[in-house]
Amino acid sequence: MNSESPVVIQLSQPEQLYAAVDLGSNSFHMVIVRVSAGSVHIIGKVKQKVRLAAGLDENMCLDQAALERGWQCLEVFAERLQDIPLANIKVVGTATLRLASNANEFIKKANKILKHKIQVIPGEEEARQIYLGVAYTSANQGNSLVIDIGGASTEVIVGNDMTPIELASLNMGCVTFKERFFSDGLITDSAFSLAIAEAKSLLAPVVKNFTQFKWQQCLGASGTPQAIVEILITQGISDAIRLSYLHNLQQQCIDCISIDQLDIEGLSESRRSIFPSGLAILIALFEELGISHMQISTGALREGLIYGMLDNMQANDRRATTLEQMMQQFHVDVEHANRVKNLALQFYKQVRAQIDIDILDCKAALIAACLLHETGLHIEYKQHHMHAAYILAHVPMVGYTHQLQSAIRVLVLSHRSDIELKHFEPFQPQLRVVLILLVRIIRLACLLSIRRKDKLLPNIELVVSDDSWSVNFPAGWLKEHPLIDAELANEKWQQHKVGWKLECQ
């Protein structure tokens, strides 16, 4: 027998568990997080499709089947919640429980199951919490328009950083609209037209409240927008949601004739039945609010509830916190990463003065790519750019939209070795041009930092004219540094193979 004592690892700081439960009109969600050393890590998510709103009759009374589905789901949640301090749990009900005439019947039994009191929150409070969840997980870029299409309600919010300015909760959702306009299972042009018209009618009283603001970004929270992004990615499109894509998906739905036959590449089975109704609402929002494009947020109501319980969490500069945590997690050489970043930013200033690259948050993408370009080194050297790209495709980056994270991933993937233009093809043409500019910058910055030494490089002039780039050094400097001269010669050949011109002198 081994008589040695077991090894016990002491944590430097105590960890705490928190849970948020969202009793939505379509699905019930539970998220569990661990808070340690000031960082929040999701350690569990449970989602069950309860379709509570589908159980509402013409008198707004939930039928017995819907009640039972809800209670059965909460039995599952209750087992997990018993391990979490009661003070660290928040359970809220939303639109359907606001509307149901027999909501008290459901809540009374649900409270006993969970051993925790359910709070049915007003529509404006739901909108506020959704906005906070989005704001905590997104970067501050001025005014933001946030939209969340739920099962029985749609929340629309304009805010700035952590402050919601204008809020609205509208009685339209993908489940209730399915029952009203697609109840026979048929997907027709007239059904879409009626659904879109009704959504616009419900939106009309508050349109001016939102269009009076200028917003720098529009963010969709979960549900229908997430489903659309998944479809676009599956179909090889790495772009924001645009009205043209929505109209194309509308036609694809109509071409399938019925919900039973709805077969769109990238559309999950779980969202199939409510996709046309959610799409109709989103089209109405785009057209009435004049939305040009929408990005996806990683946060929504549940995240708002969680962060609302964490009064000591710092919300400022989520991007900086994300980068710092990732660099620590993947053992990045911080000094060298900053060396590459600083050189890349010098080149960026020279390129920025000559070329319009406003289509993307370019500086943020470039900084993140430079700081994370060696993320894969702790796996192995030879293909570390590929390892890093894999990591960046699967690690959530708080403060960065899906599109921005995709751009960062491509920059890191392409910062060394052969240049493969196929990696840029999923992006729309204008964005593709921008990413190629940034790739050329980061490749030069990494190459010129090869000796991992400060104060080595002289003043370097970068001259850009279309695809032709010229990197100019003081006379005789390259001859005195044959390693960098050789690396530049190889880079010149790599860029020549893809039709780019690079001169070094």
C-alpha cells in the first residue's frame, strides 16, 4: 500500500461559482461561471427547448403540456444549482411569464423545484439586462444598437459603453410569430409579407426613439442573428449580417415550401421551425431602423445577470483584459509580442496615411494579431501559426465581435510561411483588401524582429503604391545585417508568388 499523503494544491485565491437562469419563451437556459483571480470562466451551460410560448392559447393561458415541459426542465437545472450558494444564483422569467394569465401556477411549483425564487422581470428590465450582457462582452465603440429576438418578445436598445440610453421591449418573437403566420407549416411569400408588416407595425411607435441616435455598431444577441451567422459561415461567407443576405435567406425559405422541408445549409435542426418567423422580424428591424450591417455579440441576458452579481468586476477595456489573459494562458513572450506590435503600428501609420482602411477596426485587429501571433509556440514551432489559428478559432475573445476575431485569426495564420490567398476568400471584397494590407504589415514586423532584440532597427520608411511596397533602410544597413537581408529576400519571393511586389533597399 502507498502510505504517501495525497498532493493538495492550494489555490492562491478562493474561487466562487455563480449561476444565471433565463426562463425564456422558446428555451430555458442556465449558465454557470467560476470567478477566480478576477477572471470569469464559463464552466457549464445547459439549454433545453421548452417552447413555453407555444402553449399560450387565445386567452393567454399556458396549457398543461407547456407547464409540464417547463417543470421537467427545472428538475434538471435544480440538481446542478444545489452546489451553488443561493446568494450567487439569479433566476428570471421573461415575456411568456409576463403574458401568461396562469403564470403564478407555473411559478409557485417552479420555486419549490428550484428552492429559489423566480423573478419575472418587466420588458424594459429585460432589455437593460440584455444590453449589460452585450456591453460587458463587447468593446466600447461609441453608441451601440443592440437587438435580441426572443421567443415572445424582441428587445431593442441603444446605449453607450455600460449605459443603456433608450430601451424597448416589443411583443413579437419567433415562437409567437410562428404560431400567427406559419402555423400551417407552409412558408409562402404572403406569410412572410404579413409577418414583416406586423413586425413593422409593432415597431412603428418607437422607431424615431432609435433612429434619432447615430450608432457606431449594431450587435445581435443570440437567437436568430446567431443562426444566420452560422449559415453564412457554413456557406463560406465571413461577413456581417446584411439586408441582402436576409432577403436571400427569405427566398431560400420560400423555395423550400414548408417548414418540414426547410433545408438550408448551416441551419441547425433545433432552429428550423422558428427560423422563418425570426427572419421576418429581423428583416423588419433592418428595414425600419436603417441597419446597414449587424455583428454578433457573445453576451445577452444571462451574461447581464451574471455580471450584475459581480459588483467588483472591472468593465473597462475588455479587449486589453482579454489579450492579457490569453497571453498569460498560452505562455506568450510578452516583451517580444509588444516589440512586434510597436513595429507593426509604425508601419500601420504610414499605410493608414495613404490608403482608406476604415472598413474594419483595423488597429484593434492588428494589435491583437501581433500580441497573439506566437500563441501556438507552446505546442511546437514548425507549424505554430496553424496551432495559433486553431486556438483563436475556438477560444472566446471578450470584447471582439465574431468578424473581428475571424480577421485576427487569419492575420495570425498568415503571419509567416507560405501565403495562401484562399484564407481571405470567405471575406467580402472590401474587407479582403484590408486584411491583405494588414497581413503584409504583420509579416514585415515579425520578420524584422527576428533577432528578438530592442534598439536594433534603424528608421525604416515604408512606401506603398497599390500592390507595390518598398521598404527603405539607411544606406548600407542591410549589407551589415545579412540575416535580415536574407529573410527579406525570401519574403520578397513569397509575396511575388501571390502577385504582390516588395522591394527592399
